[in-house]
Amino acid sequence: MGYNVEIEQVKSIEEYIDDLSDLLIQVIEDDASIGFLPPLPFSDAIKYWRNVLSPEVHLFVAKINNRVVGSVQLQLCSKQNGVHRAEIAKLMTHPHYRRNGIGRALMNEVEEQAKQEAGLY
């Protein structure tokens, strides 16, 4: 990997809202199939991100030089019979930073979080 990538869990969306909105727009413009169609207005991207965080959804971002270049969500199952289940959602890497291991780094982090949530260690 040619970049120094930091992975961090987002606790408050406001600090990241502009970068995340830009990321979402960029990956949609690059034909990502993640539930949106281009062109996505910036206001719609902001609206989406403001509704992401919840007790059942953990959001992780990848940053290079304090700029968000990727993200992934861990969506926990809150049903009584589903505490051992979770879903990975909306794995995104900015088109200009692809093929540098950012997606892999995000997946490694979210997998570790899923194991902790399931009580596997």
C-alpha cells in the first residue's frame, strides 16, 4: 500500500459529513451499485449520511491525510435470535484511491468489530 491509511470508527457523523457525501457521490458517478443513481445531489448525500448511525449500525472510515477515502458499515441484527449475525454494507473506496488495500483494511477492521460484537473474543 502506497498510502498511510488510518481506519477509524465514526461516533459522530457531523465531523465527516462533507467527506462522506463526496465519497458517496464519487463512487456513484463511477457506477457503484449501492442503491443510488447518478447524479446524486450533495444535499441527498448529506441526508443519507445523517440517517446512517444508530446503535445497530457501526460506521468505519479510511482516511489518508485526514481525508475520508473509504467507508464500510457493520449492520448488527437486533432480533433476539440474531445476536450472532451482522451484515457488511456499503463498502466504498474513492475511485482515485482504489487498488491500494483500502477496501481490505476496512474489511479487516469491520470483521474484528463483528467478532467483538458477537462475543467471539
